[in-house]
Amino acid sequence: MRAARIHAALFASVLAGGFSVPALAQSPYDGLWNVKIMTKTGSCDAVAQYPLTVTDGKISAPGSEVSGHVGHQGNVKVSIRGAYANGQLSGNAGSGKWNGASGGIPCSGRWEASRQ
């Protein structure tokens, strides 16, 4: 269960940029995204999927505390509760790497996102 919460917290914000950008009237990445995460090492869930919404470059997800932005060029860099992710969005897709921990045991892997 803890691994699922870590995945939810991390990937509910995976599209959130770890840098500060001004609010945009509309971001080229606005819309509904499906994020799939794959664990390559560690005891986190092997695969999980989460729906995310980007509005004016800001990230939100149902039932999750999410804050951050997608950079105007699609750069993704996230830090939340000791978990980190980075990568790139381009058009209607994106991917990157993540790492964190579940029960104190390190986990890492890749993420992929597609706009719905």
C-alpha cells in the first residue's frame, strides 16, 4: 500500500516541472494525460497508471496533492516526498526516469505519458 501511495504522489506530479515559470494563458501541454510508470529496480509496484490534467501548465490529479508546472518547452523535473522524476514531453507523448523509495528500499524506473 505504501508503494502505491508513493507512486500516486510521484506520478500524480510527474508532469510537474521542478522549476518556477510564470502562469501561462495556455500551455502547449494542456489536457488530460495518462502516465504509466514502470519499476525497474526495487519493491515498488511493477507497473501503475495515473490520469493527470494539465491546465495553463499546472498539474492536477483527482485525490492527490499535486503542485508544479510543465515547462513551456516540455521539460519535466519533479521532487515530491523524497521521490524524483525528470524527462521530456513533446507533442502528445513523453517519457523519463524516476527514483524514490518504498519502505526505505530504493526504487527506480521509467515513466511514459500520452495525451488523451
